[in-house]
Amino acid sequence: MKKDLFKAQSLATLCCFMLAFMSCANEDVAQKTTDTDSDNDKNLTTFSAGAPESRTTMDYSTGNFYWEAGDYIYVKDDNNVWRKSKNTPTAKTTFFNFKVDGDFNNSATYKVYYPGKNGTNNQVTIPAAQTQTVPNTTIHFGESGDCGTADATGTIGGKAFSFKLDHQAAYLVFQPYTTNKVLHDCYLTKIEVNSDNDITDTYTLDPTTGELTGTGSGQQIVLTTKGSGAYAEGFPLTNTSADITTNGACMIIKPGTHTLRIRYWVKGITDHVDIEGTVTKTLSSHFFAKNKYYNMIFNLNPRDYDGSHYYMWDAQQQYWFGHEWNKGGDQPTEERISSNNYPQNNSDPRYYNETFTDNGMGYEAQTVLFKSLPNVNELSWYVMKGDPRWDKDELWTSMGHLYKGGMWFLKKANITDYSTEHSSDGITDLRTKFKFRFRNFNNTPSDVLPSATDANKYFYLPALGGCSLGRVGAIGVIGRYWTSSARPAHSRLDAYYLYFTATQVDVKCAERRYGYIAQPFSDFGDE
């Protein structure tokens, strides 16, 4: 999968792009100020902000930039006292004269600070919780940590200075789309960005460089994308290519070098069951510069599991061969459906291998597919030393439906002392010794996901359930994966398999007649 499918644009470049892309209904834009104090008040100094790129929000529908109601600037006067503008726009405007009290008589230039609506003086807060209620807008920037500095210039002893704001935050512009038909009736409810270092906290605008300084501790920002009316459930995912007017969403982060994991939260409300979960994109380390927009254009296409890997143990053909759901067959795709066309005797190549040996003698699978599966010793390493982590949120599809639920395991290359010849206890060969009557090796999974920097050390197994007596069940709840190893016990037609739920991970035995997943872990990313 390609990583870093984004590119940066400056604020001014983005403005030019949007002016060319959107309609140019600019002729009625007000150019007058909306001051709350008289322009002739001689006790106040005027700081005029007029350059288009210096404003704090942009209307994507027209390409216009605006100052918003509630925007204030801060300036230190000749006595080194912080001064907050006495006025603020009462409505959005493309030009504004900020009026500031204090002494501004000794210099021809003063540093102007815009700390956003949650900041004061030179202190900026980039919040961990940001909200955008409609697509294709930046009106929330003021509350989300947008900030900037400027050198206001004028004449010594004059009462008027002008400035052009230099924005100091970095901006992520999300433009998701999906080519997956299952997601076309779904909504984007929020976007969660996790970093390997701080991207949210309270920072200081440096008086020399104007940049954000300080080290915070917040490594996660969640942008909620819900509003009212048509957006009460979230932003729609009806587009098959990037369309900022359909679901464009913007987030502010601290500039710097970050490794980001982006979790798009998607809600389905028309499938077999209402479901909300994530589609995750992990980016490699990248430098996110101040005053730059980064277009995050991603196809939200959850991994699909086709339903063709359910097998009785060591069978020559899959459980539903000849009756596949996607070839006009009656293979059940949901728990409420059943079929009699399942393997029922050993004349059927879909039936399990009936060979067994005496106690203490191992027996390994004979088919090419089952030989490619991990043996029971290997499985014990994944269970006991593979740092299993339950993921209750990551979405995937199977047989035309949307699901979530699965387990992350360390790849075998990252499991110390991993062995095919003995189990994780360092002694027992479970291929020839059945160690416990009911449960073999078991563990309790964590519910903490791998970090963004460690994500490539793990692989993911979906909870695909299993088949029995012509039914499929426990999809999204239980994972059952066959091994290549039969149980070493006389007259017991059992075989070992991996079992996991949200609360446990086990090496277990089951009757070979069950239709569990038979697929090498390399297919899931365990290189």
C-alpha cells in the first residue's frame, strides 16, 4: 500500500487553487470594517489586517478569506505590557481595523500575535478535541488552534500600523472517498490522528521567529464531523473520488516531524446491523511545516475477506466449494441463513482428513494448503509471546457485509526465540504431547493498539467466526484459525486451532468437521 498520499500547499497557494476551482462570487464582498469603536478615537492605535492570506478562515465555496467574530489580536506596547484589541469583528469580514490601547510611540514596528480563540497573549492551545459541523469549511479554525504572528509596520509616533499574518500551525485537509460499495451508505463521524510525538497542547509563539515553541504531551487529536440536518449522522461517503464539497474536513496540528496514524471513523446504518468503526491509514515519518496545508486524499477501502477460506481440517476443498455466495450459490453469508450443501461424508473432497495415530505420535496435515499453516508449536508462540491486542474498532468486509473485531499479533520475526520445534515453554513439542485436557496455552489480550511507530511489527487477524452444520457464526466476535497439527491422541479426530475473542487467546483443539479459517498468516502480513 502506498504511504504518504498527500502533498503540501501554502495558505496562499490553496487560496489561488480554490479561486480557480470554485465559483468566483466575489463582487459583493464587503470591504469596510466592522469596528466596535470609532475610527477617530485618538487614544487607540489601529492595526490593520488586509492581506487575503492573513485572515483566519476561508470560504471554500467562493475562495474568500475572512476574519471571524471573536477574533482578537495581542500586541506588547512600549512599556512591555500585553494589550488585547478592544474590538473584534461582529461578523465575518475580509478586512478589519483592530483598535488597541496602550503606548505605541517609540517604534515603527510591533510584533502582532493572533493566538486563536482559545489563546491569550502569545499562548496558543491546539485542542485535542476539534469539531467541524459541515463539510468544506474552516470556520472552526479559531477554536482549533489556528494562530499566527506578524510584524506590524507604520511610522514612529503614528497611530496606524498594517500587518500580514504569518500562520504558525500546520493544517491537514482530509478528502476521503471510497470505491467500496459497502461503504457508500455510510457516514464519516470523526477523524482520529495519533502521532509518535506531541501535536496538541499549549504552546508559546516565539517573539523572534514567530513559531510555536514548547514541548507538549498530547499525541492524539480527534476531529468530530457531525452537525445537524443532513450531517446529523456525519459527513456522507457517497463519492468515489476526492470531493472536498462532499466531506472535506480540516484539522490543525503542531508543525514538526511526525509519524501519523489516521483512523477514519465510519458509521454504517443500513447494513445487516448498525456499526461504527475505523479505517486506518499509517503514514511514514514526515515533516509538517507551518503555514502549509496537507491534502490527505485516501480511498477508504477496508480489507475484504471473501468467505472462501472456511475448511474442515486438511480438506482438499473449501467448505462451500461449488456453492459460493458470489457465484450464485447458497453459501450462508449471515448467521440467520443456513444451507444443507455442506460436506457430510468422506466421499466429498470438502470433508476432513480422518487419519489419526496412537498417543504420543504426531500427525501433520497432508494437503498443500494446510502444510502452509503454522503448526501448533508456532501457534503457542503467537498466543503467549506475540503480544496479542484486541482491536474492537477496525472495519473490514466479508461476503458483502461490514464487520469489525480482530486481533493484532507480533510478526514471528519480532518474537524472540520463536521456534517451530517446541512450544513457547521452551520444552514441549505439542505435536506429540497433548499438554492439557481442555485448554492448552492461553493468554489475555491487551485492548491497547500498537503505536504508530510499532504498527509495522504486527499483523492483523479478523474474527471471521466459523462454520458448523451448514451455518456460519460469530463473525466479528470469535477468531478460529486451523493449524497444520492434529491432536496426538488415539481415536480422537481433533486438530489444533487458534481461538480468540476480545478477552482471551488460546491454543485449542476441536473436531475436524468444523469449518474454520485455513489461510497462511503470510496472507495477513506476517512476512
